[in-house]
Amino acid sequence: MTEFSDFIIYLDESGSPALDADREDFPVFVLACVCVKKSVYCDVLVPRLQALKFKYFGHDQVIFHERDIRRQSGAFVALRGDPDLRKAFLDEVTDLIGSFEFDVTTAVIDKQKLKAKYPNPKSPYELSLLLVMEHLALTLRDAGQTGRTVHVIAEARGKPEDTELELVFRRIADGQPPLHSNQQELITKFDWQILFCDKKSNSSGLQLADLIARPIGLHKLKPEQPNRAYDVIAKKVAWWIKSFP
């Protein structure tokens, strides 16, 4: 019988992997993974996140999407016109994330530096996926999960994009990374399985990964700027935040 890992991983991104996209506003690509113990996910994370939704929206079908929260669009229109309510909500979301027990593995690709350094650069998605899988392998090894089946849940982006990501994922998992990796052998000691999930599925894990990705990118772009969300997230970073190049 398959031995499943005690941990589940949720993966999301911030920024575009296209090298010339968002050059002025957000010229980095961030890939962030939440690695959480399944018992913590079921018993603590999901019910507390659901309770927060009931408190502020009266139901649990609202999806926490960083972009919608930031722009106060969709369900978060309810926060417009009431600065105190919006602040209370944002503070509570941040405090809730801080209270959860999980590890963050993340990578930030500076797209302009990548273009400047390499004449034919690899895809930012390809590079960042290798970097986070290196740290995921180390984190899972230290938790005694070697040899087990590890499920990675990613937000579906469309059939062509998902197919391309799955191909890159499988190559890395099979020991054929896009660049040399010191953790290449360790990565192959896990049975990695990637699953694509529609955002509308209301996955608490995917929503958590979505909320943490952009603050990491903002910190890399403006490290001197106050960023309370990042301060909370940084305490959960397993190993360190990888930057490339």
C-alpha cells in the first residue's frame, strides 16, 4: 500500500513568468509553497480560516485572493468605505497566518537580472520550481518523510500552462532539473505527485499560499518598506528565501 506523507503542499505564484511582463510594477516572479502537516491542516487551519470568513462575510464561500483583497473587488467590496473594518480584517488575517503551524519554501526570480545575465534564460517558473523543490525535499527529509508519496496542489491556470508545468515538475522529480542541483538525488527519493485545482474549489491551502506570495516579492523589491505581512511570513520560511540570479 502507498505510504502517504504526513504533509501536504500548496503552491501558488505572484507576478508573471513572462520575462517582459510587469517591468515597472512587479518585475519579479515569486513561487511560494505552504508545507503543512495534514493533521494541522484538518484540525486547525481549515476550521479557523472558515470561521474568519463567517465572521466578516456571513458565509464560507468567499475565496481569499490577495489581488481581490488588495483592490477591494469581488466579495471584498464590502470593505470599501470603512477603513476601520478593512484594517481589522487585514490585521486578523495576518494574525491568523502567524498563528498557523506550517513551513514556507519560496523562490524569487528577478526577471530583468535573469535576462541581463543569460542570453537564453530558462523560464522563471522552471527555475523557481527547482529552487522550491530543493528546499521542500530538505524539509520533508528532516521530518522523516523520505520515500513517501508527497502531493503538491497547484492552482489550475489553463490546460496548456498546466501541461507545461507538469512536464517541468516531472523532470525535476525524476532527477532531470533545468540546472545543476545539489539536492538532485534527494529530490528523487520522494514520490512527488502534482494535482491542479480550480480556484473556485475554495481550497484553504491554496488561498493561504496565494496570500503569502506577493508580500515576499514586495519585500525583495523594497526591503526598506514596512511590510507586516512579510514579517509574519518570514518567521515560517524553511531554510531561506532563494533568489535568482
